Amino acid sequence: MTRSKRIGIISYSAFVLLPIYWLINMSFKSNEEITGGLSLWPQQFTFANYQVIFTDPSWYNGYFNSVYYVVLNSFITLVVALPAAYAFSRYKFVGDKHLFFWLLTNRMAPPAVFLLPFFQLYSSVGLFDTHIAVALAHCLFSVPLAVWILEGFMSAVPREIDETAYIDGYSFGHFFIRLFLPLISSGIGVTVFFSFMFSWVELLLARTLTSVNAKPIAAIMTRTIGASGVDWGVLAAAGVLTIIPGILVIYFVRNHVAKGFALGRV
Amino acid sequence: MNKVQNNKAWFLVLPVFLLVAFSAVIPLMTVVNYSVQDIFDQNNAYFVGLEWYQEVLSDPRLQDSLARQFLYSGTVLLIEVPLGICVALMMPTRGWTASLSLIVLALPLLIPWNVVGTIWQIFARSDIGLLGYVINGLGIDYNYTSNPVDAWITVLLMDVWHWTSLIALLCYSGLRAIPDAYYQAARIDRASSWAIFRFIQLPKLQGVLIIGVLLRFMDSFMIYTEPFVLTGGGPGNSTTFLSQTLTKMAIGQFDIGPAAAFSIIYFLIVLLVSWLFFTTITHLDKDKVKEQSHD
């Protein structure tokens, strides 16, 4: 690798990491120190901000709520998208192209458009303020993308494998779960990455569909802004804690990312 | 791949169809329903036809935020796409540095959007933020909460920080899929690195770039949370984009009829522009293939 390339990538990484470093720096400072003056690392190192979050159930339950509906969303997405993607990649059927395009158009719907009707719909079926409501609402964005990604990966697997399996006497279910899924494991990894990504980061719908029991951490964070000003330290600490699940997910799928981001269709 | 005609495949698609129909078609029909009625309460609703649409289309608030939205999405694409390609070309290809740079680049994508806003608020404020402090220290007057230009620059910088990684990662995986033989052939021909980029790498990136540009256009056009947290749409209305205007109208003022009409127009614009993007890009592709076959 040439030197200019190395300098380029290092400076871009620095640009990415600098704001995050500043957030972490803030999370270990007291509010007096934050507003008192600028320092590149905490002068009086304190865990007080994290203590506030870890000792108050209304804070840490927010994390559980968020993780709960994100996992639920990824699970529902995979279960419905896998057979559909298989159908799109292997068969021609009435209206297949239209259906595929219609699915994708849902990815183009601004969440703000669906705010009010979602609220009414989920209230009327008694799902308001439940984790499943947020998970279902997020399916609107994650399912079309998941079908798209998985279809690409599945089309890269030769048809002959299916046919050989049927000739060998495997049932569809057995073939699909035992033979086919392992072949597209990196596709599944990437799909989980994307459903996690778009569900974990979304706030507008998650906040609208919940009030107490399923309130996401991102919505709870707004309480640090009070009448007496902003509680910067706790806000920063809560922010740092929301980054950690993301890092874990990237770590687990890092070997699939390079291949998977091409969505199987290069 | 030759596909088999089989209408039983509908059974495999049915769960997706039902799920998306439940969470997309019902709400969308509700919005359409609202957009053509004047609703006073549960029992008093009047059909008003296209009146709300006319009202909304002549509303200067909508026109202004629409213009801002196009300017914003356009600028974001112009910066992020070339920068993303550059970053992808610079990324190391093997060893632990490759994994590390993947993780670092993917990091901003997985931070909740309101936290992205918070991070940039803390980073860019002129009293407690590193960026604001440094810029002011250089003698440039910078305050994104009071100066519209500074606010724009900050929101744009935040978006570049947040989303360039997506383009970079897409391109990176596109580049990995180019067989070594192509590069060997180029070396034999003594191709310059520009020629390698122009005639080998860029054409191979086309597929992922279409996806990247579409995703970036759609998401930047729907942006809400990050500027809402960072600037609250201000100073004045200078960073109020379409989604924020819409939520203000629907929830703040409870003008359901106009808000619903606005929603439909908004959705149609995203659909139309995405479709235009998609067809022009794929048509260009077809023309190129035709040209080559004529040669």
C-alpha cells in the first residue's frame, strides 16, 4: 500500500473517531468541568454519569426495551423474508415483478408520513406501547431490504443444488434449512446487520408508538434536557452506551461485511 | 438464471405480503382518506376533494422546505459519493488493518440517529465542543445556533460523517469482487492508475453505486432526527426539512387534512425521483451495451 493511501485512510478514520472520542471524554466529566472549560481528557475522572444510568430502572430499562424490539424485528424479518426471497430468486409467478417493486417502494416511504396512521392503527388493535408494535412498524423498512439482499445471495447459488437435493429425496423443509441456509450464511449475517442497523437507529416511529412500557433508550435520553439546562454528562454517558451494541454487531459480522455489502449482486 | 414458472411460489411470498400490507397499505389508505376530507370530530367529516392538495401546494412553507430539501439532498450526494469512492480506494485490503478500518467505518452507521445529533451538538457547540472551540480559536466567528450558514455547514458535515461510510463500504465490497486478472492485464498494458480506475474499477462499481445513490437519496430526503436534535430546524427555519415541516403540521398544529395531503405529495416525490434515478442509470447501461455490440 502506498503512503498517500495510508495517510488518507488514517485521516478519514480520525475524522470518524474524533466526535466519538469527544463524547466519551464528556461522559467521564462532571457537569461543572464540562461547562467550566475545555480539556482534552477528564481532569477529575468520574463514573457518576454512568452510575445515574445503571442505578435507575427507568434509565436502564430503556436499553432492554430497545434491544428487545430490535431482536424481535430482526427475527420476524428473517422468518418472513427467507421464503419470499427464495420464491423471488427461483420462481416466476403472477405479479412477481410488481410485488418486488411494491415491496421496495415501502422503503421509500418517509416515516413521518406514517406517524399518525401508525399511532391510530396500533392503538385500535391494542398494540400501542408494546415491543411488538415497534418491531412490526420497523418491518416496513427492514423487510423490503432483507428480501432484496437475500434474493441477491440466493440467486448466486446455482439451481442445480436444489434439483440434486430433490432427486436425492430431501423434502423442501429439510433441504432449505439443512442444506440451503448454510450456503447463504453470509447473506443472513448481512441481513441481520441491516435490520439491526435500521431498527436500532430509528427513533421517530419507536417514540410515537410507545409511552412507558416499551419506551426506547433514545427517547429516554431527552429527559436530560430539563428546565435548569442540559445534563451534558449523563447525556454523553447514555450516548456512549448506545454505541456499544453496534460495535458488538459489527464485530460479529466483520468477515461477512466486505462480501455482504455488495448485497450479493456484483 | 432461468426461473421456473410456478404460481405456488405465492405461498412463500404470502407472509411478507400480509405483513407489509398490514403495516403499509392500511396506514397509507388512512392517509389518503384524511387527505380528501375535512374532519371536525368522529362523526363530522366532509368530502373536500382535492382542496387540501391545492392549499398545501400553494403554501410557501412547503415550497421553501421542498427547495431546501432538494438543495440538501443534492449537496449530500455530491459530497458523499466521490468521497465514499475515494475512501473505498484507500482502504487496506488484507490483514488486521482491513478489519479495523471496516469496524471504524461502520461505526457511525450503527449509532442511533438522535445520538448522532447529540454527538455533533456536543462536538460543535462553541462553548463546550472541540470543533466549535477550535474554529473560534482560529479567529473565525462560528456559532451554529445563531448563524444559518454555520448551521447548514454543521448539518452537512454531520451527514457526511454519518453516511459516507455506507457508500465507502458498498464500494469496498464492489472493489473486492474484481478478479486479480484484470489488474494483471492492466499492468501488462502499463495502464496508469487513473486508467485502471476509469476503465476497470468504476464500471465494476456501477451496481453498488446505484444502490448507494438510491439509499442515500431516499434517506437524506427523509432526514428528520439528526437536524432536529442538532439545530431544532433553526436558526429560524433555515435547517427545517420536509419531514420536520410535516410533523409540525400533523402533530404540532393537528392540521390533519393538509398534513395528509402533504404526506401523499411527499411520498410521490420520493417515488418519482427514485424511479427517475433508477431508469436513467439502467438506460445508460443498456445504451453502453448496445454501443459495444455495434463495435
